Amino acid sequence: MSQRQARLRRLNAHPTAASGDFVLYWMQAYRRLSHNHALDYALACARELGRPLVVYEALRLDYPWASARLHRFVLEGMRDNTREAERLGLNYWPFVETLRAPARGLLARIASRAALVVTDDFPCFVVPGQTQALARRVSVPVWAVDSNGIVPLALLQPAVSAAAHLRPRIHKAFAESWAHRASARPRIPDVAGRPVDPPFEPWRSDDLDAFVRSLPIDQAVAPIAGMPGGARPARARLRSFVARRLRGYAESRSAPAAPDAGHASGLSPYLHFGHLSIEQVAAEVLAATGDWSPDDLHIDARGKREGFFSEDADVNAFLDEALTWRDVGFQWHWTRRQDTASLETALPGWALATLRAHASDRRAFVYSLEQWEAADTHDPLWNAAQRELAATGAIHNYLRMLWGKKVIEWSRTPDEAYRTLEHLNNKYALDGRDPNSYTGILWCFGLFDRPWAPERPVLGTVRYMSSENTARKFRIKPYLEYVESLAG
């Protein structure tokens, strides 16, 4: 299977509409106009068919956990895309649903005018269902394109139970996939850029604050000051990470700290909403080692955690996290699709069995959803992690694991804990509703892990973590002071 074939998935059997006015790219997940395999394929189709290309990006009101925080982040990205499309000479149709301008039926009407439809093959949240619904409804071909990672997900099958099993597959395919990266500067052929009038008034807003406040979404989950969405802020944050926080990543990435004081990249929201490509991230990080090329890969380290991408320990450690561990979550969703619906469908047998065996164990503490959400527990470190999430849309990576483990311990049942974690993460986190946020939560229940001794109450043989051990391992005081400052 070629690299291009591996990224394409045809969702229905309809023939191309010879009378179609344009090729439609329905931008759902890769919300950017560069480094985007779906955009590249749509442009190739437009060139081959001699039709203009239309890029349709929409934002509805009825997605789960719709809030001012998520809306603002996406809208800032759409504003960036509007400017970039004008520079490229591309037909870009941004649509934002309001009470006066409902979205119902609009996409189908647009698609009915198309020769074919190209969309994003994102394997999580509402995207797979929306894509399949369109493919069933229209009478033109619908192609889904995988722009999730450097190596196409179809080349990483079958499913794995641990990162150690996927790492050799990524390393084996990396060099060839690197040579077939998406276009950094997409070329818009004259025919593809030929103007097409949209059947609605494209979204524009000079006052984003007022516009977001006018919408019937959760206004209590406020936008994050200093964390704008869009391709331009994403690139700026990437450059800042490489210049200021990449050094020391291998040794210090797990230490809880304020974002500017630690080594976390802060790129996850931009990757989730597609404002940034993982190909861009890897290229910038590898460039930090000098004039890097695939010839610099260490083939003798293939399959190993250290040493494959670079002799630079920080670069290699970051790329193993950003590629291997990220792809584990995407590949799991790609092969299993909707298995995040419940613990029954998501967990390995040993984890489900041990949690069920201890489901009736006495809990030292039990908290309600309202108490969790208000960070009202007996544990100052857990409370700090939840306050950081509510205030900033993120939790430090190491504390996110502890945060999840404690919810399992202090909930009435494992299923209640899972519903609580899904709600808190998807409501507040900018990078929630993502393959990696779901598998990160499920890791707390035993996914991608193994049984651990000794067997304990509530968790059984699922890996145990504690605030006390975390405080002994890291300097926690600066982190607690940082979270305290967020309240001011």
C-alpha cells in the first residue's frame, strides 16, 4: 500500500458528479490551510477534475460540552484561516451557527452541488458519526483523508496493547512517511482558486467577545486569556517551546510547574483542533539538532525508546512522547472507533476484572460531581490540579494521571468515575474530546498498562498513585503557589 493510498478511505460507492460545480473540502478536524493531507488531496482532485475548490469550515452550537472557551478557540482559528485563504486565493466558506442562522441541512445542500467531497478522517468524538451520516445522505463520493500523524494510521494496524508494541512499527515506516509529508505551502492551481459564491453569508466578527457572549452555549467555562486559537499562535508557541523549554525535557518534563517555568510544550490544544500539524512540530524539533535528515536516524535503535530520532536526549524524548505515545491513542481509536462509550468496551480483560472484583470495596472518601467540579476534596494537590484545569484548560501531564487515579479511588463505582473524568476533561480541557485525552483517562483504569502488585482496595491490581508519593518525588510548593495565583 502506497503512502497516499494509506491515507485515503472511500466512504460510499457513488460516482463523481460530472456536473458538479466544485470539489468540496469539509474541514472538520484539521483546521489549517497548510501541512494538511486532506487539503492536498482536495486540491489534487480539483486540479484533475478542472473544478474550483471550496473549503467549508463550520462551527455548530449543539456539540457536546459547547462553551465560550471552546467556541472562542475555534473561532480564532477560523479568523486566521480567513486571512490565509485570502492570501492564497482560496474559496474559504466559514459558517458559524447562531439562533438566526441554523446549520441544519446546510452541509447537505452544499455537498449536492459538489463533484465530490473530501473530509478529515479523525477517529474520535463526533467526527466519525458526522462523516458517515454525510456519506449516507449525499449522492457523490465522500473521501476521508488521514492527516492525524506522520505515519498513516492504516500502516500501523493491527491494534496494540502497549506503546512498546507500536514503537517499532512507527520507526520502520518513519523515513518513507517523512518523505511524503503534506505541503508546507499548498499550491493553488488557477482552476482551484476560481471564485465560487457561497449560499450563505460567510462568518465575520470584529468583536469576538461580544459575538461569543451572544451565543446559547455554556458561558461559565470562559475563554483562556493568553491562549488564543489559530495557526499563527500555534506556530509562535511551537517556536517558543523549541527555543526555551525543549532543553531539559528528558529529565524534567514530569515535574509539576507553571507552564512558563516547566518543560511542557503547551501544544496539545493546537494539535487537537488541527491548528498545528504534528509534522510541523517534528520538523521544528528536529531542526534544533542542526541540518537534520532521515539519514540521521539511528537504525540500530529502531524499536527502542531512546536514541532512534536523535542523539540529543531532549529531542528524542520529546519525539517519543509526541509521536509514539500520541499515535498509540490515535491508533487505538482508529482500530476500535466507538469503544470509549463504556469501560466494558474499552478496558483489557484483566483491568475490568480487577475493578469489578473491588467495585463494592469501602471508599475512604466519596465525592459528588459537584464537589469534584468545585475542587472541594480533602486533598490539596488534587484540588490544585482541578483548579488548574478549570482556570487554564490544562493540567500538567504528570498530575493529570494522579488526578484521574484519585477520582477512581473516591467514586462510588468505576463507571461513575469514568463518567466524572470524561465530563471534567471534556468540559474544561482545551485538548479534551481527543483520542489521547480519552486513552489518557482510560490509562488510569489500566489501558496500555499491566497488573501491579500489591493488590489494593478499590483499584485492585490497577497501578496506584498517591499525592504523598508525588510530593516526595517532586517539589510541589511552587506548583501549588502557581495554582493559588490563578485565583487572583
